[in-house]
Amino acid sequence: DGSISSPNGKKCFLCDEIDCTRTLTCNGNEEYCISTSVNVAGQNITAKGCASKLICSNMQPAQMKEFINGEISCCQGDLCNSDTTTSHLSSTTAGTTADGLLLFVTPPISLVLFS
């Protein structure tokens, strides 16, 4: 039925405190993988997961760079968000829903905006 809770077979990389080699099965309309990399106090923090077309199309990279010192990118294809980094943001608070992804992406932005 296309609901957000139904697995759709797409897979993306997910970051945790240790590395970004874990994978996540996307749900519903999450047809993209997302990757964010934000520089906070000289340290790169990476967050990865699944995203819908709506989320990816609403994340205007040029506009986001006005608020954060980093990058946000979306891609299509299984495990396409595989770039590696040295430091990672915990994704334990993020679900695989669109709302969860916003929570997943928001912490790095808030670290920069409110530090």
C-alpha cells in the first residue's frame, strides 16, 4: 500500500558511534539514501540513512550551506551513500520514517547553529 512502515527492499548505509558499515532497509516511499557531513569544531560528523524524494528535493544544498559548514546529499541505488569518514554521529534516535530522518539530519545542524 506504499505506507511508510512497509519495507521497500532498498538498502542504505547507516552510521553509528563506531562506523558507517551498518545497513538499513528503507520503508515505503524512501527511495533515496542520504548522507550528511558537518564540520563541528574541526571534527567531521557524518549521518546517513534513508530518505524520501520529498525530503531530498526540499534539501536545497546551496541554502543549507548558509546554515551549516557541511554537505547534505541524496542518491539513488542500493548502498549508494557509502563514502567513509573518520567520525560518526549516533543515529540511534532516528527511525526510518521521513520524520525520523529529519531528526537524524537535524542534530548536526543544531550543533552548528546553537553552539
